[in-house]
Amino acid sequence: MLEFLRRLFRRGSTESLAGLDPLSTRVIVGLGNPGPEYVDTRHNVGFRIADVIAARQHANWQSKPSLHAQVAVVRGEDRGAVVLVKPQTFMNRSGQSVREVLEFMAIEPQRCLVVYDEMDLPFGTLRLRERGGPGTHNGMRSVIAALETEEIARLRVGIGQSSPGEATNHVLGEFSAEENEAVREVIERAVEAVLAWAQNGASVAMNRYNG
């Protein structure tokens, strides 16, 4: 009986992802840390962008414990969809959740876009790339290690440099009152860039939004 319940729970927890066509589905991963204490921190820009997309598309978040993630599915007219993912493993172990989601859906990493904050870019700058190393971002480093490839698209959102030796406090701190209005505008532009990637491909999105 216990094993039956475990199987039933696993099946129910991934029900909304079943039946999607791996060749016409794209996955958008917003990186961040779960928990109310992290909601408004710089490190949760990826989560905030995913939340805005889900709200705009009227997609509900569902907890998927077996995949260590929250997911929201925007279904297309056929079996394809855009699947939004917020890993629940905390930033430095994000790769575990990303790998589990992609493996469950049988989707290649090249059909996935990872969205995250970037200290190495000026505040408000967007930079979309189709591949590359993780730079100094521990979340992206975890994703690349888990997937064993650098062939994965990423949208970096500049949050500006920290003071020397203050990187952790910077990314886990909240935006200043002066930055808040600008942050909302940056997130809106990032949402448009993500949707352009999903609908038109990386080249169109890069030409339109990089800079």
C-alpha cells in the first residue's frame, strides 16, 4: 500500500507535464531561492520574471516535489507548450531540479532558457546568449554541471557590482527604494525578451534586447 501511494503521488505531481511534445515545447527556468525572506532580493530576479510571465499568461504555479520545482504550463494549440520552472533546491543546487525536469519531459537542454541575476553586468542591462560558461554565478554553474553541457541559453539581468567582499550581502539584499521603479521596468523588458526567445528564437531575441 505504501509503495502504491508513493507511485500515485509521483504520478499526480507531474500530471500537468504529461503528454507534451518534446520537440515543440520550450522550458524557461527562473533561478532564485524559495522562501518569503528571499522574495524581493536581487538573487530572485529570475523568479520574479517567471512569476510575471505566468501571471500574464494566466498559468497557475503547481508544486512538483518529485522534481524539486514549481512549474506553470502555458499550453499551445498542439501538444507543445512553454513550461515555466522555479527550482526549489536553493540557488547553488539549481541544476538538480533543472536536470530532473528536462529528463522527465525528455527535452534537450538546447530547448531551455535559464534566467538569472548577474553582478558582472551594469544594473538594468540584459544579455541573452545561446551558450557559454557560468561566469561567477553559482546557480548557472550548478545547471551546467548537472546537464554536463554549456549548450544552454541564458538571459542575464544586470544587478550591478557589489562593494569588495560584499557579494553575498549584495545578491541577498533587496533593491534600494531608488532602484525599485527601474527594477520593474527591467523585469518587463526581460519578460519581453524571454517571450521573444520562446516565440521567435534566440537570434531575434538577441538582436532586439541585448544591450
